[in-house]
Amino acid sequence: MLPLRTDRLLLYPCRLPLLTEIYLQNPHAAVSLQAVIPPEWPQPELKEQLPHFIEQLQHDPGSFPWMLWIIVSQADNTVLGDIGFKGRPDPEGMVEIGYALLPAYRRQGFMQEAATALINWAFGQPHVEKVVAECHVTNIASMRVLQKLGMRETGRSPEMIYWQILNNV
């Protein structure tokens, strides 16, 4: 079952040891993933989130795999970016997805492919009824990904647009 496999990608969910290796920039992370990790990954936003993910998995091991997943190209075993959820499904069956690709891999359909696979996986899990997302009002690329995923806009603030897709099973 894991990793998730698409036509071009492998999506690896991160357990605590791998998250720790990534956070510490331990070269063994590449061995664990069996992939090349570009020097610009993880990007700054993910670097800030890693301590939270580590703490969350330490206190709640059951939150795996509802956190970080790593996107790896099948063609050359290179990390392209990351995707994941902001925790387990809530009592109403909602999870929030987030993602980031390294600049060199944008505008090639990789994120739509990865997000489709992860959303399909989530909807195959018990009690997941809805996947939500948010993006900055200026992030046109992310808006296009969310639209292509079949998400619909549910609201706006001055800075953010909010999206959702329902499990139609």
C-alpha cells in the first residue's frame, strides 16, 4: 500500500525517525528514502513545521500517516517536494491538505498528480468526509491545482481563499 504510486511519482509518508533525520539534515534521510534530496529541500516553511510534526508524532503516534508525505520522482528518484495533512481527521471527518514543490518542478503537473493520489487515499480511510485547503489570494498556481482537483471555493478573507472537496462515496 505505501508508498502511494502514481504514473510518475512515489509518495512516502514520514514516520518519526525519517522526520528527525530530515530535520537534523542527516544524510541518512536520503538512504531511508532511497532518493536524492536536493540541497534546497526542505524549503523554509517546511523547516519551520518539522519540529511540530516531530512533537506531534512523539505524543500521538497514531497521527501517522496524517502528517508529512514526501514526493519522489520515479524517473530519477529525486525529492520534488512535499504534501500532507495538518493532522488526523477531525470529528466531522475533515482533513486539511497542504503542499509545496521545489521551483524546478512546478508547472509540470506533479502537484495535481500527488494531491489526487493523496486525496484518493484519504477518502479510502474510515470517517474521512471532506478535504479542505487554503491558499493565498495571489497564489494563482495553487488555485489552479485546487480547481483541477475538483475542489470548490467555500470562502475568502482579504488574504486567503478556502476550498473543499467532499467524499462522494
